[in-house]
Amino acid sequence: MDPTKINGVDCQKLKNFDGSNFNACLCKVFFVMQLLKIHYVISEEKPNFEEDSGTEASWERDDHFCKSYLLNCLVDHLVDVYSNKPSVKDI
């Protein structure tokens, strides 16, 4: 199985977002995040993880992966602006 394809969709690289066509880029990025099953970190509030460290680790991993994927979809000068944000929701 090709790791760059999910359900037959090539997820390796979308065209970098340069500030134009925001809605189209947003739809494409969110679609791929849904396929990767990491979109929940954007659409849901971070739960309170008092007793479940495994779930917290999973949330943190998905947040990091989501942030990395989103930054990878930006042009270089935008990556410089947003890479210091602590979570994907902050971006």
C-alpha cells in the first residue's frame, strides 16, 4: 500500500497556500485531515486529561501531526510566521 495515498487520494503534497484561494485550500486541507482522522483536534476543544495519559498522548500526537501537515501546506514566508505557535488551533 502506498503511504502517500489514503483511500485512493494522493495526500503527499497539496499546492502551497500563498494567500489566494483560501476557501479552496481550506476545504482541501480539511478533507485530507478527515481522511487521516486528525481533524478532530481543530473542530473540538481539547479535553481535560486528568486520569487518561494515553488519550492525552494520542491527542498531543495528533495535534502535532495536524500542525505539521498544515505548516507543510503553507508557502515558506507563512511557515516562518506561524511555526512558533504551540498548537494547530493557535495557527
